[in-house]
Amino acid sequence: MSKKLTIAIDGFSACGKSTLARMLAEKLDYIYVDSGAMYRAVTLYYIQHQLNTEQQLIDHLKLIHIGMQRIQGKNITTLNGINVEKQIRSHAVNELVSQLSTISAVRQKLVLEQRQMSKKGGIVMDGRDIGTVVFPDADLKIFLTASIQIRTQRRFEELMAKGIKTTQDRVRKNLIHRDMIDSNRDDSPLVKAVDAIELDNSYLTKEEQLELVLRWIKNLQNMPELDQ
Ligand code: C5P
């Protein structure tokens, strides 16, 4: 039996990290964790409770319980027991999430929970700091990129399909804004891990991308040091 790997996927907003991570997890029968959904759930809590300062959020952190469940093939994020999968993709959350993700206490809480999810290996997690901070010893680290035009188009279509009305211009500005904050924050900025493989998927279909990464995984699993 091949070893159950820990796979880290990082990259800018709307590069298709979640799509790749979900497809890999399904194919390999691994756990899939969308770490961005956890930062989004914290942001939703902040909005719902009408908090106004970082300190207020820090004081509330103990009251925030985030769950990740898989129901009928779909990933569901819960916030204190309530399904918030749609609400965490709203404009209000999009516009605030990167700011709140700069708070070290928020990151410490979520990183701890993310590490607990990987106890047995066999996990694909996507985010901004997975290969650099959450799993620095991951077996495979991928840094995804794609042009801003393609990322905008993909995210726009995704939001429209979910019934969230927006414009391409609004989506593009939000992606650029979040990338800027994510790349420049002091705690765990978005950077490519030195041992990550960079993959520009601008002109790859989802299936081509999956096939390519599965080939990398197969090669990895044939390496003697990964045998069980
Ligand atoms: O992945 P997604 O775009 O849903 O993430 C939303 C936001 O959460 C990111 O723009 C970033 O600010 C934050 N995030 C983070 N670290 C992660 C995952 C997401 O700071 N590991």
C-alpha cells in the first residue's frame, strides 16, 4: 500500500486551488480541507456579531467553532453548528477576510485546527501558508498561478453560478486587493515555499491539471523513502 501523503496547495486568490485540491482528494480518497473557508467563517462571525476591532475578535475567538463536513459529495463549512457555505462567499466577507487574516491570534487558532485535521496523513489542503507554515514537511507542495484575467473570469463565473450577483470589475479589484494584503502581511505572508513546484494553470483544463499532478504523485510514491 502506498503511503498516505500530505499535499499542500498554495497560491493567489482564484487560481483554482480548491478545484485541484477537491479533485485530488476525490481521486486519492483523501481528506480535503479548504483553509480559506475557515478564515471566511471567522470573518462571517465578525460581521454577524457586529464586532468593530481586532481586539474584540480576539476576545471572541474561543466562541468560534468551525466545522468542515462532507455531505453528499459537497464540502460544507459550519460556524457554531450552522451551515454557512453560501454566506462565507458573500461580498461582505470577500471584502474583509484578508484584513482579518493578518491577525496573528486568528492564524494561530486556525493553524492549530488545520494541523489536527492531518494527524493520519492522506490530506490535501489549500490556502496561502500551507506549504510554508501549516505543513512545512508536506510530501508535495504546489504553488498555483494563473493570469489575473483568467482568475477574474473563473471567479466571476463561479459566483454567478452560486447566485451571487457581481461584475467582472468588482471581482478583479477584490482579487488584486486580497493578493496584495495576503502577500504583504507580517505573519505568514503568501510566498512560494522554496521546495514547492510552481504550476501555471492558465491554459490547462481541470482534467489536464489533475492528470499532471497525479503523475507527480505517482513518481513520489515510487520513491523508496516514501514506502511504508
Ligand atoms: O482561499 P480563499 O480565497 O477562500 O481565502 C480567503 C482569504 O483567506 C484569503 O484571501 C486570505 O486572506 C485568507 N487565507 C489565509 N490563509 C490561508 C487561507 C486563506 O490567510 N491559509
